[in-house]
Amino acid sequence: MRRFSLLALRDFGVGKTALDEIVQMEASVLTSYFEKEAKKNGGIVSDIKPKCQSATANVIHSILFGFRLLFYVKSPFIGSILNHS
């Protein structure tokens, strides 16, 4: 079971630099969003949980489907997934 899991994860890119680039890009987008929100609200960013969940979902989505979703656009699909967590 362990061997199968490792092989399946390797097929999705775990351990390769492409996966690191996806995570770093999403972290960059998330931090720039937080910086903009902090500037708008006087240095305070509230309710970061949905944005962090969306960023995590974007990383997974990007690995599986090859493109990322815009987390600031209201998507019924992403909303229904995040509401069940």
C-alpha cells in the first residue's frame, strides 16, 4: 500500500520542481491578496480561512487539471466544496 501511494503521488508530481513552482505561485498570489486587503482595511486582514482554503484547493486543482481557478471570483462549484469542509 505504501509503495502504491508513493508511485501514485510521484505520477502527480510530488518530489518534482514543477509542484514546488505551483505552490510558490499560489502562495505569491495569496500574499499579494492579503497585502491589498491590509492596505484597504488599515493593516487588518480578517477572515483568512476561506482564502487559505481556496489557495489549497487551487494547488490541488492545478495539479489535477493543469490550470488554476481565480479564488476571488464567486464560483458555485468551489463554494459548494468549501462549505462542506
